[in-house]
Amino acid sequence: MLAKDIREKSVKDLATLLDETSLNYFKLKMQLTTGQLPTHRKVREARKNIALIQTIITEKRLTDATE
């Protein structure tokens, strides 16, 4: 995911995307634990995407509060 693509979305859309990404992260962790996932790279990417989405949500809420 690119940050500029995520920044174009509304806070409501970002909350939905965060839920989907968190669920995907959970599934990937379970696959890694059970040995079904050969590498941990996807888990790392999902975790970074969650952090990016949360950061952008916080930025949007702060800019809305100051306006």
C-alpha cells in the first residue's frame, strides 16, 4: 500500500481498511504459527500497513480538530 493512496480516503474508509488489514494480519499470524506460511515477510508487511493506516487516521483526526 502506498501512503498517498491511503491519504485520499476518508476516515470512515480508513477504519474499514484497518479492520480488514487487522483481520488479514491475524490470519497470517495463525498460518505462520501452524507452519502453513513459508516466510514471515507478509506478516511484516501487514503489520507495517496497520501502523501506516493508524498514523494517517490520527493525522486526519488532528487536522479536523484544529480546523
